[in-house]
Amino acid sequence: MTQNFLVVGLGTFGRQAAKALSEGGAFVLAVDRDEERVNAIQEEVSKAVCCNALDQDAMNAIGAYDVDYAIVAIRKYFDVTVLATHALHKKGVAHILVQVDSEIQADAILAFGSTEVIFPQRDMALRIANKLLHPDLAEHIPLGSNVAMIEIPCPALFAGKTLNGLALRTQHGVSLIGLRIPASSSRAKENILLNPPPDTLLHKDHRLMLLGTLDQLSRIKAMPNASLATLQTSSSAR
């Protein structure tokens, strides 16, 4: 089922978020007071409207409160951000993500109904720093400032052993969340085993999906025969 998104504020972040959501197949209603910004994006989203986010009658008329998610990206005017967020909350929008510039703003906007805050500059800075500090994990999937998920070929030291015998969590601090098992024949499909039981025997042709801190994952990756590959979900498999 297609999800509906409202993006309020079409500056750099709002515009990119709206375009990305639309390209992903979502219905996107893009709103800004600047007619030039609205005209620039109207061919790239489902609907673009020049509207004041504080005019609740106008917002209601264009269906701005009938969405699954709202992104408020007007960080330069925090007073407007607060009022727009409060209105969305009062109108019953369940998920409201708000762009902020500081922890103080984050605390305040959460009190006014935001369900999540977005720090684009901070998040990008952390991502770049981690990429520089851990170049060997450049293709990891970040789950936090210091936590990630990777997929690697089974290290030679692990092949022929059971998960229980390896004690990955106690010995290495990482969790095995899944195994990618190759197809047994040319006609068969590969199998992804999530949360494999402790008695699972690892083979050299298995691929391990691991969760841990960047330092822990770097040490695992450094083991013989462990080369990084981008984690793929079963939905993206051939």
C-alpha cells in the first residue's frame, strides 16, 4: 500500500527528501510559501502547493493532515517549526519528523508533538568521521553513531564450527543475525536464514550477517578470508 508523505519546507533538505520519497513510489505532498520553490519541484512529486503551513484551514483543504508521515524542514524559522509541528500533532498526524539544529531545539520540538528529530548536518558529520576512522567498513550499513551491520564471507577460522562453539557474542562482541546460504543447484535459490539456532554449523561458502560496533566489526573483518560486501536483503536478491 502506498504511503502518504507531507513535506513542509522545500529548502535543500526538504526538496531532496521529497524527491527521494517520490522516486521510491510514495505519494508526496510538498508545501512551501515560496512559489518559486514549489514550481521547481512540482514535476517531481505527486502534488506541490504554495501554502502557509500555519494556515490550518488552507492546510486542511489541500489534505496536509491526511498523511501517514509529515516532515517539517523549515529549521531557519524555529518558531514556525514549533507552530507547524503542534498543528500537525493536534490534527492527528501519527509520524512527524522535524529538522532541527541543536539538542535544545530537539527537546523542545518533541514536547510539541514531534515523534522524531532530524539532524542532517550532525548525522552527515558522524558518517564522514566514521568513514575516515574505519575505511575498511566503508560499505557498512549504519544503525547509529557507532553501530552497524555488515555481511562478510565466513572466515576460515569459523568454518566447520557451530555458532554455540564460536560464542560470537561473548568472544567477539558481535551478534550473528542471519546467514546467506548459497543455492544447492543452478535452479535453486539461495536461502537466507534469520536468527540461526546455536547448533548451526558454518560452512566456508556461507555469508555471515553481523551486528556490532564499528571496532568489533573491523576486527572480525580482518580475520582470514573475510572481505566486506554490502548487506542485501532477501527482497533485493536476484
